[in-house]
Amino acid sequence: MIPGSRSARIQALVAEQAALRGARVGVLDVCTAAVAALPVGGAGLSAMSQGRASHPLCGTDSVSQQLEELQLTLGEGPCVDAYVLGSAVLCPDLLAGELQRHWTVFADAALEAGARAVFAFPLRTGTVSPGVLDLYSSSSVELDADAVADAMAFADTAALLLLDARISETGVPSGTGASGTGASDTGASDTGASDTDRTDAAPFDDLGGYRAEIDQATGILMVQLGVGFEEAFVRLRAHAYARGTRISVVAADVVAHRLRLPPGTTPSDMKPPDARPPDDES
């Protein structure tokens, strides 16, 4: 298939999903269209950046939403690897021994959530990567070459939508909207969805508030603990991991002053994913 025709076909599928919702095109439409076109059960997307905390943006169902939160909280998984490596990460069976050893916590957690296969595709436009598109299946499945190429085209479309939205937030004319997708450059959110579009993206229905609350909690911990942004976010994530809860819940407790981490607390004290005990320990 000619690359240009694939891109046009994928963008048309995404635009069709937006038309069904009666809304402008957003990344939720990318996820929904990908599920309809590929042999997967669900899709999720997270915004990622070197300079700030990562944030789930949308998920097509409860399993995909859990997978996005799990990877953010645990700091491991195909989404994280795809962003770091800048290439697709294909996991047709999470029960495979090498994946169990590589993602010692995520693999089992994802299986418990209902995912058996997970595929992650970095969003890329030139040298910019604003996030990752995740696909999952409840059964073991291989993606053939055409399916992988289509998934990458969906990721490219999502990248254009996210970058267009971010440029729009600065008030600078974008001129980089996704051709054929109808992306708006007037006050779009990171999802490209209006407030009324978000009801089917729960629990990430207030995406701006979700992101802002995690950033606010990280800023509070920076002051409380006297550490930099990156370490404060690691400690926030580690506390969520240690408590077995979502990072968004911990962030809400910090912002509401229901939770205060002791100044002497370190990430290793809370056993985050980056400092897990050896396999022979519980």
C-alpha cells in the first residue's frame, strides 16, 4: 500500500469516529478507530514528556484506562519502553517468560486487569514525541505487517492532533493540524476534545484537571521535601505504588493536604518500581 494512501485512509477512519460523536476530532477518536480497524480489544493514549510528568489522556474501556494508569504508576511497561526507545514495542503474549522477567510488576498487573497482549507505538512528528498509543487484546495475538503499519499511522495522526493542541494552547498559530482530520487550532485541549466530548473518556473525563492535579501535587512535594521536580514525581509515584493505588488518588490527597510525606522519606523506603527487591524476595 502507498504510504500516503494509508495515512489518508487512517485519517478518514478517525474523522468518521468524530462525526459519529458530533464533535471535532480528538485522540479519543484515534483510539476508537484503531480498535475498530485492528484485531485488538481496546486502546489508550498517554501524553509523555522529558520535562514533566506523564499523563493518561484517554482509554476506550476500563482495561485500557487501567493499563495507562498502571504504567504511569509503576514506571514500567511497553508504553514506557516505546517512549524511551522511540520505536514500537510488540508484546503478543504477556505470559512469555522474558516479558515476565522484564516487567516484573507490570506483566502480572496487566494480566490481572484483563490484558494478554499489549502493543505500544510512540507518537512521532520529526524529532518530537508527545506520547504513546497503547493497544491491548484479552487474548494472545500477533499483529501482521499491515496491522503494525496501520497502528503506526494511527499513532502519527494522534501525534499531529496533540502537537496541534499544544501549540494552540500557547496562542501561536499552529499550521500543523492533522490534514484530513479536522483538528482545530482554537483553544483545543491535549485531547482535541471539547468539554462535552469527554463523557465517554472516563475516568479521565476532566483531563486538564487530572494533569494539573498531578503537577500541583508534584510541586507541593518539591517544597515539602526540598527536592527537584523529577525526584518529587518519583516519590509521588512510589507512594502510589507502595499503597497499591492510583497516582491520581495520591495526588488528590497531597493537594487536599490529607497526605504529607515525611521529609526523610526516600523512594527506596517506599520500594518503587525502580528499586524493587530481587525476584527471590516478596
